[in-house]
Amino acid sequence: MIQKISLLELNRSIQEKIKLNFPESLWVVAEISELKINRSGHCYLELIEKDAINENIIAKSRATIWAFTFRMLKPYFESVTGHELASGLKILIRVTVEFHELYGFSLNITDIDPNYTLGDLAQKKAETLRKLEEDGIINMNKELEFPIVPQKIAVISSETAAGYQDFMHQLTNNKYGYTYYIKLFPAIMQGLQAEESIIDALERIFKNEHFFDIVVLIRGGGSQADLNCFNNYLLAANVAQYPIPVLTGIGHDKDESIVDMVAYQKLKTPTAVAEYIIEKTLAFDQRIDFYKEQIYDMAIDFIHHQKTKLIQSSSIVIPITKNILNKQNNKFTLLQEKFKNSATQLIHKKDSTINSYISSIQFTTTKTLLSAKENIIFYKKTLITGYKHTLKNNNSLLNNFKNKVTLLDPTNILKRGYSITFNENQKIIKKIQQININDEVITKLFDGKFRSTVTIKNKPKQ
């Protein structure tokens, strides 16, 4: 016969076995997967353990910190570690193993060792830095050339963050009156989604990498736990390999995040980032002033030197030039006299020749005009005679056309006894095929019309 027990009996048996095998509390190492605090102040956690090689979860358990204990453990843990109890933290906890008939297996947390978590965080941070160094990317952003004068700035921050407002106020209200183009790429700056959100903002900026001069990554203050995302390998690797210099102003003096370490320049606060940019612009402005003064001094020296050389040259050139001018002036005077005499003789000769040409032209012109006048009179008479003859012939042709038109006028044809037959559509009937028996037709005579119906239709002769 099969032995049977109830579920309650089974659970109570398990409960007794657990109490028997785990009579005292244990220190357990685990990672927080989920953490919730209810209205009564009780803290409910899901603890996990991951495989050291492939990060797969190999163990999982529910745990509870009752409100009375949680009110003591929470501030103690945060004051020592500087971090809030949150998902992703590895902790060393003192637990009692419990099994309830209704709620099943769980761990009751009675104590926590913050020093273990500090050591684990430091170890993770050291491992991330080592991996970045092994990958050869840890100093890539630092080795970029900073723009001569940063003018177009991409900002990654939360739009409502106080740090972003401080940065904008400091940068746009600088005492030098410098202006900048600033574009905000909003991102979540803390919590589980921060890493993905910041990387997404970097990718959006990368689409316009040739436009922006620098990238500014800023946030306001907050707890030490808020810095966890900035120690993430994937985010740090993105910043380290970014093709534009990245400035960070995360707002923590005590702890330096890995993103701070791999960025081109780490500054304490968003305001300090704005001051850094203004100082770079001021340095460029001062260099421009320095170069301007140098160029001005060089130009003055050059002009002074050339002026001295010109004075020296003029003391030599002026006497020589005067001597050459005197000689050329004498030659010019002689040539002027020769030209004047030659011109006078030539004018006298040409004057007599011109008078002869004038007389010849006057005679020839008078003769040509008389001949042309006679030709015009002849052509005029010829044109008048031809015009009259042509007009007479055209009148005769017009009269002939008029008589023909009169004869062909349909009215005159109808007067001679002819008629015109139309169908109902007012189309002229020319052939017998155009009508059928019982069709109504209209016949037009000279003095009127009449309507008739077709009763007989003879076939046309072949």
C-alpha cells in the first residue's frame, strides 16, 4: 500500500529538517538582483550568484530585512560604503535560513558587512581599468588634439538637472562675452538605465562628429551609488574610444569614476567644466592678441627699415636723375624745333594739294547731281504710266469676278426653278442613300420651304 502525506505535513517536515541542519545564522556572499521596500519599511530582496567565467546565474534565493533591522542596517551600510543598497552590489550578509509552510524558503538578513562591498567595488573598478589598459584604449581620448578654440559643444545631461543649469549659466554669462553653440543630448544620468542612455547620446552625437568640437558629460550632485554607472566597462570604453575630446563634470570630489579617468579632462563640477572651456577660449584670445602685437611690431620695424633705405637711396638717385633729365630736356628741345620746321613745310605743300582736290570734287558732284535729277524725272513718269495701266486691268478682273459670283449665288439658282432638300438635322441631301422611306425631309424653294414624308425610294441606276 502506498504511503501518503499531505502537503502541509511535507512542508513542516522540510521546516524541521532545515531548523535541525541550520540552527544558527550564517555569513553568505551574494549579489543583489532586485530590491523593494514596502510601505511598512520591510525590505525584500532577490539574491543571486553568478558563474565567475560566463556570468550565468547559478543560484537564486529570496531574502528579507524586517523594518526594525533595516532602519539600522541601511544608514550604517551607506555611511561606510558611500553607496545605497541597490541592484548590482555584491554583499556579505548574516542570515538565518527559514522555511514557511505557506510562503516557502527564504533568508532572513540580520546583519551586513559594508567592508566586503567596499572591497568588491574596488576590485571591480581595478578589473575594469586593467581590461581597458589591456585593450589598449584607456588613453585614446586623452591623446586627442583639443580644438584651438572650442565653439560647438555637445552636452550629455538631464535637462532638469541642476548641474546642467549651472553649466549653462556659467558658460553663457561669462564676463568676456564669448558665445558658444550648445546642443543638449538628453540622457538618464543615474540608475540602471543610465549606461544605455548615455551611450545612446554618444551615438547620436557621433552622427555629427565633424560638426562638434567637444563633448561635455555633466550631472549634478547625488549619492555615491549614483556613480556606479560611470564605472561600467562598456560606458568607459565608449568614452575612451570617442573621436571627440570628452570633458566630465560629474560632481564628486571624493571618488574618481572610471569615465573620469578615461575622459580627455576630468573636472570636479559642471561649473568647473564651463570655466575650463572659457579659459581655453581666453587663452586662444590672448594668443591672438599676442600674435597681433608681434605682427604690428614687425610691421613697424620693417617700415622703419625700408624708410631708412629709401632715404639713403634717394640721396644717390636724385642727383643722377636730375642730370639725366637735363640731358633729355636738351635733346627734346632740339627735336621739337626740327619737328616744328618740318611740319610747317609739310602743311604748306598739303594745303595746295587739298585746294586742288576741293575744286575737282565740286565739279564732279555738280555733274553727278544733274544726271541723277534727270533719271528721277524719267522714272517718275514711267511709274505713273505703269500704275494707271495696272489699275485698269485690276478693275476689269474685279468686274468679271463680281458677275461670276452673282451667277453662282444660291438665291439666283433657286429663282431659276431649282430647290435644296435637307434632312431633320439640317444636312443637305445629295444622294438617294442618305434617306429612307418614312423619313421627313424639308425642301427649300426660292420663296419658301415645305415639309414632306418619303413614301417611295427608287434605286439608283447602275
